Amino acid sequence: MAKLIYSAIASLDGYVEDKQGRFDWAAPDEEVHAFVNDLERPIGTHLYGRRMYETMVSWETVSTGRDQPAVTRDFAQIWQAADKVVYSRTLRAPSSARTRIERDFDPAGISGLKDSSARDVSVGGAELAGEAIAAGLVDECHLFLHPIVVGGGKRALPDGVRARLELLAERRFRSGVVHLHYGLVRG
Ligand SMILES: NC(=O)c1ccc[n+]([C@@H]2O[C@H](COP(=O)([O-])OP(=O)(O)OC[C@H]3O[C@@H](n4cnc5c(N)ncnc54)[C@H](OP(=O)(O)O)[C@@H]3O)[C@@H](O)[C@H]2O)c1
């Protein structure tokens, strides 16, 4: 059975975007980017909220010429090769290949996808992932905490949900980013 994995790059106080909707402070440097690429490489299907999809879809058309950094070319290939499901009640059509739209978040459907997938499934951004965590569907979580406090905005983890976590791994990067890999404890 495939795992459902939530990954987020957040401020130390737990926000994926600040009150102005900015997340430029969350841009990964080359070292973090290469690590993220290795996490994303085995993913077969990405479940995206519409807002995260609108950010990520630029990877469909990003330049992959030799003038681009190796981590950029690598991630573009990884992203383009994966299937995507976009959750949205407003988006009329996807603008990337291997992509379909779902109008409703159906926990039973996602459970079925986990059962039938040979490769792991990811979920993001924060709003959609919060619904998946609340529904008990998320198996693992990767948080990349940046050394910045932004004071408010969009929380990486949902309000109103209690969950116990087991630390599976951690790593520190030269930039001061810390990676925390947790498993969600069932029962
Ligand atoms: N920290 C970082 O490194 C980083 C990286 C990339 C992006 N971001 C930003 O972080 C922000 C995350 O925002 P977010 O958490 O609001 O985004 P999100 O979860 O990606 O998208 C929210 C949207 O998903 C759709 N949706 C959610 N639940 C649904 C459901 N049950 N049924 C159908 N559609 C559903 C809705 O789209 P509709 O309104 O179309 O119905 C909703 O407005 C974005 O601005 C993203 O660009 C941060």
C-alpha cells in the first residue's frame, strides 16, 4: 500500500505564507532543493489544492536548458513525470499534462488510491493537506523549518486537529533550515 505524504516548507512559527501571501523567504537553496528532489523522486501522484497547483505548474514549462542549475532541471523532470490531481471548485481545466481535476475531496477515493498505487502519493498545499490530516489519511509529514519568524499567515498544520507523531529522521542544512520527518501515529 502506498503512503500519503505531506511536505511543507514553513517558517519557524509554522506558516507556509505570510500575511501578505508571500513565501519568497521559503525558497530552498541548492542543498535543500537537492534533498527535496530525492524526496519527490519516488512519488507517483501529487494531490494538490488549487493554490499550490497554481504555484507548482510553472515546473511544466520551466527552462531545462544547460544554463539552468542541475537541481532545477532534475526537479522539472521529476514533476513532469508524475501524475497530478488538482482539487478545485473553480479551475476549469488543468494546464499541465498527466493532470485531472477533482471537484470534491473524497476520503474514500484517496484511500482507494493509496491501496491501488505502487508508488507513494503526496498532498499539498496546507488547506488540502489539513483536510487529509483531519480525515486520518496522511501517513508521514516532512517539515522544512526556515530560520525566520513571520508572525502570521497561512498555517502549515491545520487548526482543530490533534495528532500524535513519531520522529523518523531529522537533518540540519547549512542555511539554518531544519528538516523534520514524522510518521503519524494511528489509534
Ligand atoms: N512555503 C512554501 O514553500 C510554498 C511553496 C509553494 C506554494 N506556497 C503557497 O502556500 C499557499 C498555500 O495555500 P492554501 O493552503 O490555501 O492552498 P491549497 O490547499 O493548495 O489550495 C486551496 C484551494 O484548494 C481547493 N480545495 C481545498 N479543499 C478542497 C475540497 N475539499 N474540494 C475541492 N477543492 C478544494 C480550493 O480551490 P478553489 O478555490 O479553486 O475551489 C481551495 O481554495 C499558496 O499560496 C501556495 O502558493 C508555499
